[in-house]
Amino acid sequence: MEETDIKRKLATIMVADIVGISRLAATDEDWTIRALGDFRKIVDEIIERHDGRIFNTGGDSVLAEFASPVEAVRCAVDFQEASRSRNLLQPRDRQLRFRIGINLGDVMVRGTDLLGDGVNVAARLEGLAEPGGICVSGTVWDHINGKLSIGYVDIGEQSVKNIPRPVRAYHLRVDGSADEAATPGDKSEAAAKPAGAARKPPVAALLAGAAAIIVVLAGALAWQLWPKPAPPPAPRLRGETTVAQLPKPAPPPAGVAATRPVPPAASAPTQAPAATTAPAMPPPQAASPPAAPATPPVAQPALQPAEQPKPMARREPAKTFRDCANCPEMVVVPAGSFQMGAVPGEHERLSVPTLEAVRDEPQHKVTFARAFALGRLDVTRGEFASFASATGFHPLKGCQTYSEGAWLRQDQADWEAPGYTQTERDPVVCMNTIEIDAYLAWLRRTTGKDYRLPSEAEWEYAARGGTASSYYWGDDPNQACQYENIGDETYKQKRTINTAVIACSDGFADTAPGGSFKPNPFDLYDMLGNNFVLTADCWNETYAGAPTDGSAWNAGDCNRRVGRKASFAAIRPFAFRAAQRFPEAVAVKRNRFGFRVALSLP
């Protein structure tokens, strides 16, 4: 071919390739070919919809050109979303997962084909992408930055094969894939990236980390030098007081916030202690006769001045540890057994709706042979910010907020702007499994320990704290404001709603800083209120067939996870029971959803 036949132009190139094609073909070659053919029809439509053109294919790969980097990225996002939607209906060994690389560069035109470094760079970026992810060059990023709301991680300059100069690259976050998610035998990031390719932390992040360490050390020194009263029976969090040390308080008048302990301060890291035997707990309190109806606007039972919460049993101080300066503080939850699910008569007493009542039945015994660790608080905004700063992680904007009886997506809402004011001690919200998985992956890399979400059984066992009542303080919902942030008079006053609420006032209309209330018997805070959390379990409508060893239930509807506890807007007594459970889609983000971490102990 004559040199004059070669023309050049600037084009955005997208290269998509399937992960683990050899493994799929070896398992069932006929099915793999048919599945690829069927999905290719969907891909062709997506590319055409974004004004793209397929100029080459390689069996399991697709190469397309676009006039606009923005349209190329939009196409890639739709491509991965289509793949993910298809995979939801398939068993794990028949899921088609793709890596996508996108580059904007000069290409050579030969007939309908495109050649040159512009194409080669896109192919190398595809090799750097995570399974189910997208990797783009700096030239693409320059054109989409500010035009698309999408999560990303700047992975810095990358040296790639047969390209003479380093290529600036960015991972775009469109699903929950992480480095360790690659299937054995497939291309992993460790294999795809050359040695030393990991991005070094920027100077600003290093300075921020150093400043955080200085603040922690200064706080610890100030705490040590601060004048203290008589020595307590064991070290405790600053501002924390045992129930046994408190006189019986008079109930607060309506509209007045109950007295709360100061949120716990960060403690110095210690070694995780060995498992302990579960402390003995008192028998449950007698149930309060009033039961709130399930529908407004009938008023809730008034707080009875004569009723005082019975002091919880005196217990040994919790064993705690922290694996790094910015890691969550962990509490050792002792081994033991408990009855999981609602106690007999609870549904009728608290007017639990019929459709929700079946969810926590049948009650069954669960035994934990070993102790485990659970975060003392839900992961806070400050802790999540430390992770985001250290990794350059920027979650995709867009989060649902609740307004006028419906959840509505707000395109600019996210964990930093959830729609209400928060402090660094408040729980981080607008979380789904994408953000949670990324945080857990960082925590595992940072500590070398297998941090995870708690199982549903671990959550309820820890939330009950050795009690068998509807709430860990007893059976009276109107005493909740001393222990939890729920839908009370403070919540009602801010929103001027004409609906019955819990008959007390906790002083917080939105989320409260972690540890603002009394802890449960295991020294865990906010176990029934403040914000919803996700657990590791797949959703099942009842407990029929549930594990009895405390492990996560990995069968059922795994497109939804089990949600636990209530938010600051819970106005019905049944909503913040220890047994309350509900389903939540893994990809949905709401401004009342956070998470807490767990860790198995040796």
C-alpha cells in the first residue's frame, strides 16, 4: 500500500475485552459463544446510540471509535451497566465481565480500520482496567472532567508495553470491583500493571496524614495530662459513665433533650485481646402495655414520668483496639449464644405490620464459637475522608433523599453533601456496596487484616448485648432518646410534620455524632438508630434455613442485602427493634445509609 493511502485523524478509541474467556470456554464453549453473540447485539446498539463505530473485533474484543470522549465514556458506562444487569441473572461461573480502555489520540486510517499508537494506548489501558471497570487516559480525562459526574481514581503515570512514553491513567468507578475481585487465572491488576506502577500518594495527602497523626497524638497527650477524678474501675472512653455510677435521672420534659455523654474520643491503638466469655445479663424487663399503631396520625403513648429504665447489669469494660490512626475503633464482642428474631408477643405489642412481621421469624438459636470484633461506631465521615484522601477515591455523585413521602435522586448529593449538616464524627452516609467495598479493600491493604461487613446474626447479637428484650434497654420505646437517635420531638419540630413521633426528645433532627448517647451492654454505640446500615447477608424473606453459626447467609436474593437498625427519622417503635430487618438494593445510595465494619478474631 502506498504511503499516500494512509491518512491521520484525531479519534477517541474504546477497547473492550472479556475477562477470563479461556475459563468460560473451557467450562462450556457452546454456551460461551452463544452468550457472547447475544450480548454483542446489545453492545452494538449501545455503541450506535452514542454515535460510535465498531472498526475491528477480535472474537471476544470490540474496538470502536467516537468523535467525542464524553460520548465514549458514556457508552462505556452503559456497556458496563448492561453487562452488570445481565450478570445479575446468571450464576457466578457464567457471568460475562469486561475491561474497557479509552484513549484520545492520533490514529492512522486505512480503509475502515484504524491503526497506530492512539489505538495501542487504548488497548494497554484496557489491560490496566479492573474487571467490570473502565480505565481512561489523561487526554480523555481532560475532556470529561467537569462534564460527567463519575467516581474516579488517579493512578498516575503508567509505563505500558510498546509505548515509548508513560501514559497518565484514571480508573473510573462504575461498579464495586476491587483489585482482589479478579478471578484466579484471569488477568489481575497485579499482573497487568508493571512493577512500581502504583501511584505514589500526593504531597497534600501525606501532609494531611501527618497532621492527622499529630492531632491524635496531641489529643492523647492532653487527655493524659488533664486533671481526672478518682481512678475509675477500668479505662473508659472520655465522657463515658457507667450506668451503675449514675443516679436514676428524672425523665426529661417534652421537647427537652435528654442528657447525653460526650462522644467517645479516639483511643491509642492496642493489640486485639483474646476472646472472652459473654457477661451474664439480667432477665428482660416487663413489656410496657402501650403499643403504638403502625399508621399515623394516632398519637404515641406519652412518656410516663414514673417509668425509669432499669440500670443495665454492671459489666467488665469492653476490650478495644485500633489497627491504625485513622482506622475504626473496634470492640471485642464475646463468644456466646442468643435467640435471633422477635420474642413471642413482640409483633402484637409493637404493632409490627404483617408483611414485616414474617421477616424475623422463626426465632432460632445462633451460637458464636469465637469472639469477633465490631466497630464501636458506624464508620464516620472523618474515617471515610481519610480513606478518600489516601487513595484519591472519588465516589460517583448522586444520592437519594427522602422528601414528601418518596425517595428522590439528587444528582449532586453525596457523602460530603448529603442534604443536611454533619460533623467529622457523624456517620458517613450515601453509601452503597461500591463505596463500602472500596473502603474495605483499603482497610485490608492498610492493616493486613480481613476487615468486612458484619453478618446479620453478628449485628443482632451485638445489638442486643446479651439482653432478650425488644430494645437493649428494655421494652419501653419512649426511653429511646437516652440511647438512640430516632424520630422524636426534635425531628418533628424541624420538619413541622403532622404525624405522631416517639414521645421524647434526643436533641438531633438529623444524624448525631457517633457516641452521643449511652452505649449498649457491649459498649457499642448507635446500634438501633441514627442511620441504616448494610450487612453481608443476601436477602431472604424469613429465617427458614438461616445459618445457626453466626456466618453470613450467602444464598437467596444477593442483588439485595439485609439492612439493619433505623435512622433518625424512625417514628414507629417497631422500626428500631433489635430484631428489625429489611431488604436494600446493593447499588442504591440513600442519605440515611451507612455501614460498620467487622473483623474475625483468631
